[in-house]
Amino acid sequence: MAEVHNTRAVHEAADLALRVGEVVLASGAGAADVTATVLAVTRACGLRQVYVDITFNTLTVSYQPGLDDPPQTYIRRVTYRGLDYGSLSEVDDLVDHLVHQTIDRRSARQRIAEISSAAKPYPRWLVSVASGLVAAGMAILLRGNLLETVVALVTTVLLDQTLRQLARRRIPGFYQQIAGALLATSVTLVLRALDVPVRPSIIIAASIVVLLAGVTIVGAVQDALTGYYVTASARTFEAALLTGGVIAGVSLGLTVGLRFGVELGVTTRTVFAVDDLLVSLAGGTLVSVAFALNCYAPLRALLPAGLVGLTAHAVYAPIVAADLGSALGAAVAAIAVGILSFSLAGRFQVPPLVLVVSGIVGLLPGLTIYRGLFQLLTIRDAEGFFLMLTAASIAVGLAAGVLLGEYIAQPLKREARKLETRLAGPRLVGPIRLPNHRERQARKRQLAAERHNDEDDR
């Protein structure tokens, strides 16, 4: 597309780029991916001398037509953050069509407005059930029996509804995390007091994974690796704060239980073993599919999400069973997730980020966090501290592993490097390749021929 200088056209292009960037940033994508996506949109709309700046909650696009012209700067704040992979997938498809000039700027602006205002693809009750299925899958992974799996499912559905009501009342996320973790622990305390034959550690660990899953650190690690240190610091602090809310809620529940003489105990069995590998694969697949559904991922993403989750646990289980460590197992499994996600994303037309996050949810250290807190509050020895460090190393290993997998899988083509001059890492969202000059000219001739034929028909 020819470069534009008209003020209205510049405004439309910058506004479109900011709206696209808002959806991508709010979905947890790294700042490098957001920058490359915004630059792809502005270039497709005819803007060349564009500067993009990303912070934790602000997008800035500055355009300077010439050296003697004053820059035009547009700013947009991202006030809402949530894992809405349905909107992310639609926006990613929109950007691809815009880059390849199958739609024009005005059509793209109309489409992004429709995406932003469209109703969710699934009813709210189904999303709550999906969150319960995530916990049920985690209970299966932790070798829970049928009763424990059902209790984890029901508890997490109640937790999801509670968080929804708190969010409606604009309660900060930190307090939402405390309330959710406290609810999961309280339900377990009541069951324990009633002598219901369930293992508390399985119920709590399975339930708090739903809370941990929303605290994705993939974007934070990607920002750190690609040089966006300010945004990486802000995201890391947010993840630490929200995880601290989970720890505070569980700790409060354990403290109340000890005060009333109700000790919950802890399960020490290894999460994965070779003799029940099939159970691990089934649980991991269920967790990944249910989490993708919980985040409004399109139906076409559910099958690849399940395949990625199955692969992750097929790699993770033998490593842990061989006593090589859960952190190493999580990192190696995450590398496999990154490689497979990139391969499947193009086939199923979804951003790799959707599959990456869904694939690693089942590997989150919910049980390790609970065991560490239990050791710190009851036995008060150094093992609890080391368990918490292990949980942190697992989380970092997961994020770094999937990005390394993307490094390995993603071909470093010349066109991609031209598009991503500021990007020093893998792409989880946005177009991988821009059409070259010959392809753009061919597309222009095709569009001109189509318009000429339409005129002749009229």
C-alpha cells in the first residue's frame, strides 16, 4: 500500500493499530509481539516512519511523515486484562488479512470494532464448568480418586463464581486471589472436620492451579529476554503479587484450621510415575482442553490444545519418574510445548500463545506451593522454604522453556527479520511473514482486476 500523508488516513491507521495492540497486549502477549503486530498494521495501512512504545498498560504510536514535519503521537491505555483467546484469535486473523491486503483499512476498523463489542462465544455457565474441569484434570494428575476429583470440580466452580462477583464489584485482583485460595482451603477444612475421606492437599492444589493459571509469566520472561525490561519488571511484580495473594489465602486457611485443631496434611507421593502414565496423559489433556475452553478459545483450538497438553505430560512424566527433578522435567516439557505449539498453530489457524499457555497449565506447581506452605506453617523447617523456591524455579522454567521451543521451531526468514527489527525473540502472536514487494504488487493487480470486472458487470 502506498504511503499516506492525509491526516484522517493517518488517524484511522494509528487508531486501528492501537485497537489491535490493545487486544494483543491484554491477552498476555509479550511487548515484542505487540510491537511487531502494531508495526505490521501501520505498514499495511501505508505508514512508514512509525515509532511504537509499549509499557505495562500503555500503547504509544508516533508517526513522523518527514524530517521537517512534527510527529503525530497517539496513546491508548489498556485498562482491562484477561485471557480472551477468542478475541485474540480473531484479531490475529484480521491482521493477517490486512497484511496480505485482502481487506482495506476501513473494513479492518469496522471488523476490530465488531470483535471488541461482540458477545462471548460460550455461555458463562459453560466457562465456569470448564474451570471446574481444569481442577478435575489436576486432581487426576495428582492421583485423586473419584470423590476427590468431583469435590475439586465443584469447589472450583464455586471459586469461579466468587471471583466473578468480586470482579463485578471492582475488587483488586490481589484480594480476589486471597478470597479464592481461602475458599478452596475452607471447603477442605469443612470436609476434614466432617471426616469425609478426601486428601486435602489434592483438593487445594487442584483448585489453586486455576488461580495460578491466570498469572502467566510467559509474557514477563519473553519481555526480559527481548529487552523490554520495564514491562518485564511490571509483569513480574504483578505475577508475584497475585501469586502472593494465593499464598496468603492458603496460609490463612491453614492457620485457622490449626487454631481449631483441624490439620489438613499433605500428599507426598510423586505426581507422575511410569506405571500410570496413561492416567497422567488423560489428566494433562483434560486440563489443557478445559483451560482453552475457559479462556474462550475457538473450537478449532481445542484439539491442538489437547495434543499439546498430552505431549507435555508424555515428556514430563518419565523425567520425574527417573528422579531428575520436577523443575528439569517442567523445562524440558515446556520446550516440547513450544516446538509443537508453533507447528500446530499454523495448521489450525490460532496464535501459538493460545496453545502454549494451555499446554503448560497442567505443569504449574500447585502441589509444590501447598507443600511448601504446609511445611512452613506446621513443621517450620527449611524444607518449606526450598519447596517454595522449587515452585518458583518450575514457573520460570516453564516460561523460559516454551520460548526456547519457539526459538527452535520458528524459521528465521528474511521477511520476518525485516518486520521485526526490534524483536530479538520468538513470535507468539502476530504475522510471522510480511508479503514481499512482488507479492504486494501481484495482489494490487488482482484487486484492480476484480474492481474492473465488477464495474463491467454493473
